[in-house]
Amino acid sequence: LPPAVRFARAWPSHGGRRVATRPRVYDSGAMRALVGMALLSAAALLLQVALTRVFSVAQFYHFAFLVVSLALLGFGASGTALALWPSLRRTAWRPWFALGFALAAVLAYLFDNHYAFDSYSIAWDPDQAWLLIANLLLLAVPFAFAGLLIGSMLADRAGEAGRIYAANLLGSAAGAMGAIEVMNALSSAQAVLLWGVLGASAAVVLARRQQRLALGVGAAAAVAGIVLLLLAPPVFEVQPSPYKALSKFRLHPEAEIVRTAENASSRLDIVESPTIHSAQGLSLSYFGDLPPQAGLIIDAGRMLPVPQRARTDTALLEHLPSAVAYRLRPDADVLVLGSGGGTEALTALANTSGAVTLVEPNELVAEALRSDLATWAGLADEPRVTFVTDEIRAAAERLDETYDVVVLSLAEAYHPVSSGAFTLTEDYTLTTE
């Protein structure tokens, strides 16, 4: 540009006066701060999503709703702290906030995992109430550290709030979307360690050159987290409530956990035990023996019995409730909504000559019936059976075929109904809306 134009841009006129202004140049430190905050924001959202899975396995589904409240409590506490102690807004604190998040997330998880409150005895045991408060407060601490970093950056550079907020939203969105892939690839224990790795990595990015201590501690913490993530020590394994089915099978000397698999929506444990005896709704007029059964335990609690087809008496399958429908429609084409472990499909095969379409919403359950228990269940190679892995309501709307009999398998246990906890579980399969 000509010198006059460059001078006019560098010295704008205000009321006849020339005011010197600096060009808006963003140095590498400012960009690193934005990247570090985006990284920690991703870790915070990943922590929220992963905690819903941890609560579902360790306690029960309705405790997963606490995660949003815990995050809001932590962020609210961080705003109060920044208002009371303005010195926390200084740039030097930022890497330590990220390290605090990493350390607090891992330690809070370990405490809650090994010193969990008893949701059944909390009504009469006051110690459980204090333990519940300790669990919740500790889990709010990592969110408080994340809020301190975001709030301090917004308070320190209010003029750049748009860029800071954009980095926060981008990081949060990446953490929320990436959580699905992370939970599909890693176990819950490994996801816990990933929180620490992301927090420590954010500290390394946020640390300035002169902050050698923060830089060294952050790098060491990130390396240690990666090593532990690869090793996945047993101390990080999610400990389910003693009232859950998986905990009871672990105590039985003849029970064996064949395989454990996890994805973003559930955890599945395949159990072999001589103590599994389930035939829901079996008529009292049947006097035969029950076949050997394996168990598919979902989120450590709900168990789906899988009978061994080769040793299942046909008379037993004729004495189950759904057999009545096949007496009315002996050549029926059947749609079974929810595998229930395969019992309803075997009942249909034994009582009708038509085709059977088996819809299973849980990918891990469907995979177990087709691979691990393929020979045991005897459904994978059955030519009359078609597997569909989809949500039950979605499959019912998308399937174009018509069926003579539609079976909603009984896949829920009885104890949530008797305890009243079933009112906290959303199950849209049994609704019209």
C-alpha cells in the first residue's frame, strides 16, 4: 500500500486527533491457549458422556442423570471462585487448572468406584447419605477445574470472548461426538484414563516456555496416563453394585465369565453357570427339566437366559405363554421384537412352520447369539430365522412385511417393578406415543 494509506490505517482519526493503535496480531501463545482450552473442553464433555456409562454399570440407569447436575455444580463453583479470588484469572494458573482436571477426574472415579454408596440402604443408614455427598462432590471437582480455565480466559480477554467461546464450543462438540467412538473402542476403565491423558495434554499446550515445572509435570502425567491406558490395571475396572446379577455370579465358584464386551450404549458379560434356571411364564402343567442355560448380562444387571437348543425339550416350548398364539396360527410368520436371549425365537420355531424375524436392538447381544453362542443357541444357522439389529420401534416402522404373530419378548427383570425403580426407566417399546 502507499505510505499515506498505511499511515491512515495505523493512525485513525478521532475528533481531529491521531490515536495510535496496535494491529490485531494473535501470537502463538494466544493460539495455544485456545487450542489448550478446546482440548480440555473436549475432555470435559467426554467425561460427562463416559460417566453416564459408568453410573449405568456401577449403579443403575437413573443415576446417570446426575452427570448433568454434577457438571453444572462444578461450573457454578468455578464462577464463584473466580469472583472471590480474581488472582485465579492470571495466565500462570491455566496449565495447573488442566492438570487439576486430569488428576481430579481420575481420583474421583477411583474413590467413587471403590467407595460407592449403597442406594438400597441409604434410607435407614445415615453413613450412606454422607458417602453419597462425598461421591457427588468429588465428581464435581474436575468440572470446576474445567470451568476455572474457561472462565479465567473469558475474564482475562473479554474482548476476544467470541474466539474463546468458539474454541470452547468446538472442543465440546468434538468431545461429545468423539465420545461415541471412544466408548466403542475402549472399555470404561480405559476411558477413565483417557480423561487424564487429555487433561495433561491440555496442560502441556497451555504451559508457557518459562513454566518449566507445569510443562514437565503435564508431560509426565500424559505419558503415565498413556502407559496405564494401554495396561488397563484391574484397579480401574468398574465395580458394579452388589445387588446386580454380575456381582452375584462373581461370588459363585462354578460361574464363569466367558467374555466381556462394551460399546457406547451398553456392556455385555457372557456367563456360564449351572445356577441359571429361567423360563418366564412357564405353565405349572409342565413337569420336565429345564435345559442348560447361559446368561447374557447387560450393564451388570439385566440377564437374558440363553437355553441350549440341542437340549431344550419341545414340550417346554409348548408350555410357554406365546405358544397359545401359535395354536391359533400354526403356520404363522412371526416377528419377535427383542431377542430375550432367544427363548421366544425357539418357541416360535417349535410351534409354527413359518419364518421368524428376530429384532434385537443391542448389537452386543445380537453378535453374541451369532458368534460366541451360535452353536449353543442354534439360531445363527437356522434358515427360518432372520436377524435384524435395530431399535424395536424403528424396525417395526421400517419393515414392509406383514406378520401373523408379533411377540414382544419379556426382557426386563422383575425386581425393578417390585422396588419402584422401573418408573425411572424409559422404555418406549410398550407405549403408543
